[in-house]
Amino acid sequence: MKNVLAIGAHPDDIEYGCGGTLYKNYLSGDNVYLFIATGGECGGDKELRNLEQTEACRLIGCKGIFWGEFSDTKLGVNNDLIKSIEEAIKISKPDIIYVNYFDDYHQDHRSLSRASIAAARKHNNILYYETYSTNKFIPSVFSDISDCLEKKLEIIKSHKSQLSKFYPLGSSILEATRSIAVYRGFQSRLKYAEGFKPLRMLI
């Protein structure tokens, strides 16, 4: 049994990037925790998005959510954000940390990634996941989600307010999720996969 902490800037970032892997962690008996830095209020009603995130957490099988309560689109790499992540790390005692990749078109994703690396400076296992706005991401670690892609899509459907939005190339979040799972699966010789890039990985 391991403790797992996934860190995201907005509701739905984590589910898109590593929702299938987190569900597999839960099935393995691991304790899964989420840290959500903002309420995602620039993408919809904050209270609604918080409820959607809570439902997604339930479907994943999370032990709990740490809410950062920072402002959407205004995350900065500062002491307040770093300390908030440090507190989540202190409580959850993670063996594995997942966080979005630092090369990203969204300013909140970039800031969160940099702050997380500072907060997790003493940890061994830190894996970057990708979001729809990640740039230059070349994964070298893969998670087989061939048997739980549909569960991942169900989890993402919890974010109902985001389902009608369109991502790059005009695809919905569900279409984008399935497409990237196929692509990462092809790269790793699997049916469906999630890709990760390690900052550090202890084996």
C-alpha cells in the first residue's frame, strides 16, 4: 500500500492527465489524495466546479482533496503556494507525487509545476503528467489503462460543466482523452496508456 498525491491547478486537470492511473492506484489499495490549487472559476461557476471535482474524487476512490483556494489564472510561484503544497505533502505523506509538466501554454500549469518541485524537493518519486495544453512532452514511463479507460471517461464526465468545451483541433475533452490514450498506448505497445515523464523515480 502506498500513499499517492496528485497535484493540479484546476478541477479536471488531474483526471485528464492521470485519472486512469489514480484509479488503478485505488484498486491496488493505495491511499489517493488530490491537491487542487484553484476553483477553476474562470472556466465556470466555482461552487459547481468544486462539486464536480468532489464527485470525480469519489469515483476515483480518493481519501481526500486539499483545496489551495488560489485564484484561477493568477497562480504565482511564491511562498504561499509552495507552503500550501508542502502542507498537503506533510499530511498525505506521499510515496508518489504526480504533477503537470512545466512546459505548458497555461500560466497556472507552469506556476504550479515549478512550485510543486520546490515543495517536493525532498521526495524521490515525482512524475509529470500531461494536460491538453502541455508542450514538448515526451513520456518515458507509461501506465497501462487498457482495462480502465472507460472508467477514466466516466470520471471525467463528472466535470459536466466542461464537457461542451472544445480543446485543440475542435475535439471535446472526452474525445481528446480517448485520443491521447490511443496515442500513448501505441507508443508503449499497449491498447490504451497514460504517459509520464519522471523528474525523479526510485526503483
